[in-house]
Amino acid sequence: MTDDCLFCRIAAGTIPATIVHSDDEVVAFRDINPQAPTHVLVVPREHIVSAAELTPAQDHLWGRLLHVAQSIADDEGQTDAGYRLVTNVGRNGGQTVPHLHLHLLAGRRMTWPPG
Ligand code: AMP
Ligand code: ZN
């Protein structure tokens, strides 16, 4: 937990968010500025800056983020239609919050290439 990190504070419950999943390792909440009908952020409780910082010892955690995203997509009835999972890394990746998060975007047809 890092006091000045927005997502650490959301995970700790000191900043409000619409939580859709919470366990001892992973928290998921609705994006405050949704880019699709379903836009959920899936984050580890542990403060990891981005996917660029993940180590092999954290393979399990990365897998957990994916499985939580998968299960939320299922709960929201989006599995058949499909969805997009994105993690932005650093400046060129468009990352604005330096705490690893997976975007789950669903409920509309996505375009490619991304902007
Ligand atoms: P990224 O640009 O990939 O770092 O994604 C950060 C995301 O966090 C953006 O989609 C923001 O809309 C979202 N966001 C920022 N502040 C909050 C907040 N307080 N609660 C929920 N989502 C937020
Ligand atoms: Zn953090």
C-alpha cells in the first residue's frame, strides 16, 4: 500500500469506488470515466507500477487478474459477445495511473487499431 497512490487507496477503501470484486489479492471497480457500457479496472492490492515491473514471482498474480476479469465479464453477460482486456504501460502506452490495472471493456464493438 502506497499512501499517495490512487488505486492503493481505492483498494484499501479510503477512496470510494464502485467495487465489483474484492479478495485478498485483487480488487475490481468501475472506471470513473467509462469508455464502454462495461468498463471495469482490475488491480492487484500490491502496489506494482505497471506490467513492465512484473517479475516471474508474480506470474500467479497476473493470472489472477486475468481470471477475475474473465469472471466479471461472465457475470456481466459479455462472454459470448466478447470484450477487450488492455493494460497500458508508461507514457507511450497511455498509462495515467501508475498502479498496474487491467481494463475490462465490453458492451460495444471495439475498433482496431486503438488510438
Ligand atoms: P490508464 O490511463 O490506463 O492509467 O487508466 C486509468 C483509468 O483510471 C482511467 O480509465 C480513468 O478513468 C480511471 N480512473 C481515474 N480515477 C479513478 C477513480 N477515482 N475511480 C475509478 N477510476 C478512475
Ligand atoms: Zn498503488
